[in-house]
Amino acid sequence: MNQTCNQWLSRCNRQLMRLSFLALTGILLMPLWASAQGNLLITPRRIVFEGNQSAQEINLANTGQDTAVYSVSFVQYQMNEDGSFTEIDVPAEGQLFADKFLRYFPRTVTLAPGEAQMVRMQLRRTSDFTDGEYRSHLYFRAVPQERPLGLDDELTDTTAIGIRITPIFGITIPVIIRSGDLEANVTIDNMSLEPITDSTATLHLTFNRTGNRSVFGDITVDYDPASGKTTQVGLVRGVAVYTPNQRRDFKMELKYPAGFKGGKLVVKYSGAEENDKNMLAEKAMIVE
């Protein structure tokens, strides 16, 4: 009996870990300007303090049908070369955490259906604040509602053990502080094309970043035939390479027109931040 229960509990734990992983994956891969997970809508999805900025506001909105409670806290992430994130406690070499220079209020938000509320954030330049780029991630975590007594599910088998698995959803957004004379340069290499069907293909490439600040931009891919009109065949918005990473491998799907043969693909990586709309990198590849 004990062995059977232990096996069943082990399966439940594995399922819970899988649900947590899926929720976290959804948190980190948000391509839109307004991040949304579950019924929480957040605008904007990036906070950057530059120059004399000392205060920012984040708008939260409940798009669901039930009242929801969210706790607000900081987490620290390191970007991997494939663009995924790993939660860390100690900064990597060349990485600076931003949270100790930031205050925010409130730390818990309760939103009725259709209700919105601001979270206000303030930058504190303390005595140990030096020039550089600092980054932490603000985490909005849904707080599960407690079920009233008497509403627990009844077990038809009184000898069984009941466990209710409740996935916890949330969203993280990066908060970046920049101070001093910072710069970054980006190049693109290792471009290759992996055809999937007659009309789609996967483009593989690598971003190489140098300098003392991260980059954030949009990728466009144009097909320039040997003769004829240039056509946009790919677009991905909001691609970052965070410090201290010097490399990020990336892949994206292309949808190209009929007769996609010959000519070249032109990849452009342009800045997507309000004060940086310049071309960050450009690379062409001949199509056989």
C-alpha cells in the first residue's frame, strides 16, 4: 500500500513540475508589447531607466471574469545562448542586478474583473551606484484563491489520498538601469537555411554582441530575387541579447513566395527601444 501511494505521489510531483515548467516557459517568451499570461495584461513589457529618469509606472489589467490577486517581487535571470533563461542568485561575471536600487508599490495587487491598477517604481541612486547597465526582472505571480471550507471535492474512495494540483501562473518583465557612457555593437553570422516545405523554411543565425550594454530590436528578413520585387519573408519583434552574453543563437520561420530560388536573403536587426531606432546589424546570404 505504501509503495503504491509513493509511486502515485511521485507521478503527481512530476506532473506538477511539468506544469510549472510550462508556465515559466510562457512567462519568458513574450513577443508582444503588452505581456499577457492567464488573465493578466501588463503594459509596458520592458522598463528602462536612462538619463535623469527616476520613476516609472506599470499598468496591470485583469481581463478575466474573476477577481485575481497578484504578488509582485524581483527575480534574477541569466540569458543562455539559445535565448532561454536560467534563474540565478549570484550575478554572472559582468552582470549587475538592478533590484537593490529600485523601490515599487504596491507589492500585492487585487484586481476585480475588468479592473486596472498602476504599480509605481522609483530608482534610488545610493552611494554604491556606479556607471553600468543593471538588470533584474519584476515577477507578477498569481496568488491561488483559498477554497471555502465545505467546498473541497469529495473522494468516492475513502482509502485513497487526494491531491489537488494548482498551476501557478505569472509574468516577468525586465527592468533595466543604464548609467554612464554605454555602447554596444552587434554582428550577425552563421546564417543557414533549413527548408521545411515548398513555402516555409527555418533561418538559423547567431548574434554577436560586444560592449557594456544589452541590445533589443526587431528582425526583418527580405528576399531579394535575382530579378523582380523584394519581398519581406520574416519578422520577429523584441529580440534581446542581454549582458553579459556575447552570443545568442536564434532561429525563425520564413514564409517565402513561389519560385524562391536564386537571389539573396537580407537580415536586418534594428533597434526597438524608444531612443534607439538605428540599424544594429545587417547581413545578406545568397540563396541557391
